[in-house]
Amino acid sequence: MTSPIRTERHDDVLVIISDNPPVNALGHKVRQGLKDGIEQALSDDSVKAVVIRCDGRTFFAGADITEFGKPPVGPNLPETLDEMEASDKPVVAAIHGTALGGGCEVALACHYRVAVPSAKMGLPEVKLGLIPGAAGTQRLPRVVGVENALPMVVQGNPITAKKALEIGLLDQIVGEDSLEADAIAFARAQIGKPVKRSSEGTAQQDGVKNPGLFDEFRAKNARRIRGVHAPEAGIQAVQAATRLNYADGVKKERELFVELMSGTQSAAMRHYFFAERAANKIDDIDPQTKTIEIAKVGVIGAGTMGGGIAMNFLSAGIPITILEMKQDALDRGTGVIRKNYERTAARGRMKPEQVDQAMGLLTTTLDYADLADCDLVIEAVYESMEVKIDVFGKLDEVVKQGAILASNTSYLNVDEIAQATKRPGYVLGLHFFSPANIMKLLEIVRGAETRDDVLMTAMKLAKKIGKVAVVSGVCHGFIGNRMLSPRQVQANALLMEGAKYWEVDDVLLEFGFPMGPFQMADLAGIDIGWHRDPSKVTNIREALCAADRFGQKNGKGFYDYDEARNRTPSDEVQSIIADFARKEGHEQREISTDEIRERLLYPMVNEGAMILDEGMAQRASDIDVVWINGYGWPLTTGGPMFWADTVGLDVVLAGLEKHGLPVSDYLRRKAEAGERFN
Ligand code: 3HC
């Protein structure tokens, strides 16, 4: 068996090197190699110190997640690290890239840690529904104190080398290009001195002196950790480091880790980790396909959507030209963009000079000809096929050949739009979600004639502007909105049949969505598309508008709102709904929360099944990525398709049948064969 670990001698220092691409995950061969390397150093009297480093793009990025849930092979990480720490010869971690999770725990088990300035360190296990499982929660607070350890364990965001040095996680920052030599020199300087073991002593005194720190942290992070198991487990593990001796603290960490690992939340979050990466891959296109260089982008429309889209590119340093029909629309649009940046800067998330830098990349125009030299133009105009066809016809005439023309349509047929040009191969959909500068999701709509290099360019560009991209085929509403539609139909039907609208919202909130459909309607404005004729009321929205209930904007929609925008259910609305239902001939009845949940969510799964069957999504996990990033589907359930797998497709099928709802052949086949989507 070839080992990914090799050793090199530099006089009295043994360097243990891992070469396990792509990210030096700590799979069983790596753990075995590390153990062998340490044993080699300990058994050789001429070795006086040890350096551990990695080849490739990063220090160990953590445990090998693909091994989770499988029978353990080779030495386990905690024992390997204990053996390393027990050494009397100084062991130095030499860090570049990202020392994450188990990788950070390797570093913590070393006696000393040095890193290049660009390195980052962190314990992101919580993002996989876990806590560190190789004594990270016990060693870290002993090294950096509870106050510094808590956010690292509970929030999981990596910290910079500079910060790591400040809090004592690093002993030295070394040259960006001289990591190995500097680490060897550092190790040699420790020879003969007593080693520093992170497991010794108690957690630094801040958490001991102020036991209230843990509850304060819980209270401060209440919103973020509500309903998620791992953060609370992380708090308890760090707290154990202040109350228990090291060995008992490690035992506590293990108990918590094992419980999380066997739970559905972690399974769902690990599924999502791989789902997001899988979504990057297009099955039938060679990943080496040459992409088109995008040096300048045009955006048509300076409204909320166009402005938000433009900000993505400006923030990534790509020049933008925005086109509008009227100067005042351009002025308003650019004003909003500047204000958004200034607000970000005021919150300290951007330097003031970066605001000017971003705005400096923005030009505006009223003339299509100014878009001629763009490599990509994204249209974000009114959602009407007629308007889009007109815009694409104009673009095709003026924009240089070889440039990509994209539509931000949410529903319309991208193939029909492409036919308005003489370059349908260069046309695709780029469906951003509002607010487009913030929402992570980008649906990339692949038309029948979209060229491979055009699609690959869009995927690459999405990554550059920080989006999570998913490819969708051409269908009404693509992946996300298409699945939203049956949920909305059921939400409205439930009201007609007697469910209270706040119960419908609360079922989804309870499930983990940030908002229910009626809260959403209030936020967006109920009067969108309102014809202003109270005598023509054909649905509940119109009935509410006729009663001057427009949503949050005038303090009353489905809910009544106070100054602080707190919502209270309204008796008036309930009676408007009941009257309307009566007029439409619906009998109202009590509806259980189980029925509400099943009728809202199972039809979405059924729609997802049809999307898969029709090949509109490449894989079930892509659908999960869309719903988690675009619509707030709770990550802890892994997305609609993974959730359906967890519930059982036979249960979903039976639920749909029980409620008299449509069942697709694909879902039925899968359920009857006892299969899963993912
Ligand atoms: N195990 C297995 N595979 C991993 C992995 C891991 N820990 N981390 C990354 N990979 C794989 C990815 O799936 C991807 O595979 P693919 O090319 O087949 O899709 C490949 O490595 C490259 O990953 P990215 O596309 O994410 O590469 P980036 O350069 O964008 O990011 C990274 C690199 C920042 C290291 C990122 O991969 C990452 O965040 N990895 C996970 C880190 C993590 O969560 N570590 C904790 C693991 S749990 C743990 O350590 C438990 C311990 O306490 C016992």
C-alpha cells in the first residue's frame, strides 16, 4: 500500500510530509502514515525535533468526510494525535492554506504551530452538523481561552494567521515562501526545552472566572442556533473543558460527537457539503472545456434586480455598464448601489476606499451601442416575452460576436428568447435571486442550443462572484420557482378549507424556514399586480387589497404590524378569508398541522421528482442546493429531496394519495422500488 506520507531528514529534524490531494484530508492512510512518522522520530535517537507539513494547496483540511458512516479503518485520529503530543521531542506544525477541523486538531496536538501569512485555521465541523472529534474542543480553550474558542467551535468560521497569532493559536508567522525552512529553524530552536502540550493545564481562566459566559454566548447567538443540535453540543464541550479534567473532557466531547454523527442533521449537512460541490459539475461537458474571458459585463435595467446583479460584478472587480431607458432611472439605480455599499462600509464589512473602487468600475448609458464591447450582457427588464424578445434582438445587433447574452427571467422560455437572436448558442438564463447582491443562488438555465463553452463560462463566473450555481433545463419556473408553485397552490387551498393562515406560516417556521408564504406575501407587497377594482375580487389577495391591506408597506396585510414590524394575526383578515371561502362554496374545517405540513411539502417533492424525470435537473442533490440557497429550506434537513429520502419515499407517496394530490410516475416507481433520490 503506497502511503501519502513520506519523511525527509534535515540533519536532526525529521520532516513528515503529507501528499494527499486535493486537500490532504486525514483519511486512514494519512493517519497511519502520521503515526508511523512519529514512531520513526521517537525510535531514532539522532532525530531531535519534528516538523509536520503538507504538499499541495493546503495543510490538512480535516477528517476525510467520505469515511464518515463507514466502518473505521486504521488508527483513529484522537489516538494518533495523543501519541504525537506525548513525544518529548518538539513537534511543530508548519501550516499553509487552511488547517481545518481535524487539520486544526493536528496542529493543536503539535507542541508548536507556525504558519505563512495567508494561512487560515478553523474548526468548521459545526457546518457539517458536528463538533470537533479529536480533542479540539478540549485543547483549543486551553490554548486560546474560552472566549476565543467558543466562536471557533460554535460558529465554525476560520480565522486568519494574524488573528491566530494574536490569540496564541500560532507561535509564529513565517515567510510565505519559506515555510519549511523557517519551521525547521523554529523546531531546532526548541530542542532541549520542555515541550508545550495543549492538553496540559486547565482551560484559560476567562471561562472559569465567568461561568455566565456560556449563557451569554447562547443568548447572543440564539437566532443562529435555534433548532440546530451541533452548536449547543459545541458550547457544552467547551464548557466541559472548564469543568472537567482533560481526559473526562475528551470523553464528554466523544459522547457528543458520536451522538451528532449518528443524527439526521449531520447526515443532511454532510449531504449538502457534497451536493454543493457536485452542482459545479456538468455531466456531459468536459471540465477542461476552454471558457470565454469575461472582462466587461453589461446589465440592462437599473432597478432592484439589475442593480443587485451589477453589484456582484463590481464587488468582484469586473467593470459593468448599466443601460436604462431614462436618465433618472439610471441616477436612481446608481444611487441605490452606492447607498448599499456605503451601508456595508458603515457596518465595517467593507473599507471606505473599496466603495469608491467598486463604484469606479461602474459606467451607465442610455445607448445600446455602448454595450458593443461587453463579453456578457445580462438583461433584467420587465418579465414579458415581448419585451425580452425586443431587447435580445437589439443586443444581437450591437454586441460583438462571441459575447454571451443572458436573461434573468424567472419563468420565461429561454429557448424562445434565444431565437430572437442569430446566436442562440451564446444565449442562456442567469436567474439571480432577490436581493441579487446577497442571495447565494444562481440558476444557470441551459437552452437547447447553449454552447458548452458558454455554459462552462457561466459556471466559472458564478464561482468568481461568490454564487452557488445550479444548472437547470428550460421549463416554467426552472427548478426553484417550479417547485414553489405547488406549495403556493396548497397554501391557498388550505386557507379555503379552513386552515388559519398563521398556522400555515407557523408550520413552515417550525420546519425551519425563515418565513411562511403569507409573511412572504406581506413582505413583498400583496398589491403587486392589483387591478384596483374592489368590485372584481377573484382571490384572497384581491380581497385583502380591496380592504386596503397591502402588506408590511401600509402596516396591514395578512397580519397587522406594529412599529417594530411585529406581526399579529388579524380577525378582519380571518373573516375576509372565511367570507370569500363561503362565496366560493368551500366548507371550512379544522386542519391538523400534520396535514398542513404534508400538503405543503410533499407536492414539492413530487414536482422535484418530475423535474428529475424530465432531466431538468442533473441530479436530486442539485434540487437540494437550489432550495437551501434560494428559498431558505433548512440546511439541517438537507433540502427537499434529501428530506424526502429521510422521511421515506413510500411515506411521501402514501401522504400524497391520502390527501388526493397528484403523484408522478417517477416518484411512484422510486417509492415502490424502495429507492431513494440521493
Ligand atoms: N474530506 C473529503 N473530501 C474533501 C474534504 C474532506 N474533509 N474537503 C474537501 N474535500 C473534497 C471536496 O469534496 C472536493 O471534491 P471534488 O473535487 O470531488 O468535488 C475537493 O476536495 C476540493 O474541495 P473544494 O472544491 O471545496 O475546494 P476549495 O479549494 O474550494 O476549498 C476547503 C478547500 C476550504 C478545504 C474546502 O474543501 C472545505 O471547507 N473542506 C471541508 C473542511 C471541513 O469541513 N473540515 C472538517 C471535517 S470534519 C472533521 O475534521 C472532524 C474531526 O474533528 C474529527
